[in-house]
Amino acid sequence: MSVLLLIRSIVMNQRSFVTRLGAVALALVFMLSISSCGNSGSSPNNPTTGSNDYGGNTFPKTGTTYTYDLYQTDSVGTKVVGTDTTIVASVVGAGMTYLGESNVFAVQDGGTTNHFTFTHAGDLKMSPDTAGITAMLNGIANASIAKWFTFLTGTKLAGDFHAFDTSISFPFTFNGLPIQVGVDISIANGYMKEEAVQVGSESLQCSKIHIKYTVDIHAVIVNSTIIIDNTYWFSPKIGYFAKEVSTNTGLDILGMPPSGSVQTLTSYHLN
């Protein structure tokens, strides 16, 4: 997903204390967000493709592919010329057991492998690839950060619900100097509406979901607020996302200009 790609892009350019601190904070908010919603609902035991018992969602089979056009946007949401790229997400496993859930399918996307399943109510559950985050945090995190995050695609609870609010403190080392960092985190998650996404000549009906991360960082003379707004369009027919829009503000304080991204499905193949 784009949040993980954003974190990695920051870490690859660790030129200053502020930038490194920003990378850690972004990783922490991502970890806490995926653990905040818990394991709501239960996973299907014997799913059927398009079964109404699970919100009519399709359980993708191994070999299914989704092709996207991805481009970056500037601080006002305008497309940045020359940033177009093609991403192919592939289902590399299905019918698996993972983190206590059965009938899980794995999707390899942008160098990461994320795991998914559905609840009986039709909500999509996702466990993001945490290997990259764990490596970036240099021991602050460990394998226990692997959790399930629930997209309200089936229960369709409207509005932004504050699913998580907390304040944390952790040690951070910069140029050999120990520094105590404080981070205040607030996460809102909710269903917006049903909306179609055009994919070639086909109009895919989707559930539009909004997730907002607000992170306040304070350490020594560094005080900044990061806001990450992600909107997802999930299609029950293809069992995956048809579109994702990410907008970010406050990152200029961390040494990067505010930017975002738009990822839109251009074609797919269901096995």
C-alpha cells in the first residue's frame, strides 16, 4: 500500500534527524493502525466465490492479477508529470491459514506481500507485510506487530470513527546521542458510500472507505503534525481494491514536500 511505500521512501533518504524521526513515527502509526481494529468478526470456513454469506465478495484464487496505473500528486492533489508507473498485484496464495484466520489469500503488491480474508458480514480484513517496517525500526518493532486491520466494506458503518487514540514515548538515537521522542496518534476509519470505478469499458461497483491518520511528533526542538488521508475503493466482484488515493500534509517539516498518490485499476484477470 502507499503508506508503506511512503515510509520506505523516507527511510531511503535518512539525511537528517528530522527525516529519520519522521520515518519512525510513520512506521509506528502504521503499526498501531493495523492493530487498533482488532480481530472483529470471524473468517469464513468454506467460502464460495460471490457468496452472499460474506457480503457477496469474491475470494481471489492463486494466479489472479490486478494491473494499476500509479502516479504521484503534489500538495494540492495535482498530478506530478513524469511519475506514471504500472503496478501489477498478484495473488500468490489462497485458502491459507494465517494469524488465526482461515481461507486467507496473499497478494504480492509493490514488493510486499499482504494477507486478506473476509468476515461473515463482508468486511475485508488485511494483515500488511511488516517485514520492511521491522527492519526499518532497528529493533524497536518485532514480529508481534503483525495484526489484522478491518475495512468496513460489509458492515458499512458511515462516518469517521475514532478507532484509536494514544500517546507513546520511545528512545531514539541520532549521531550517538539518546533522544526521547513523544508521539500522539489518532486514527479514524469509516465507510463513505457506494461508488463506481471505471475500468476500461466496465463499471465496477465499489465500497468507498476513508482512513485518516493524525500524528503529532515532539522531540527536543522538533514539533510537527503528519496527516495521512487514504481513500480506498473496494470491489466485491474482484475481491480487491479498484482504486486508492493518498494525500499527505505536514511532511515538508520532515524534509519532504507534501505529496500523495493515485492508484487506479486498469485491468484484471480472475483465475
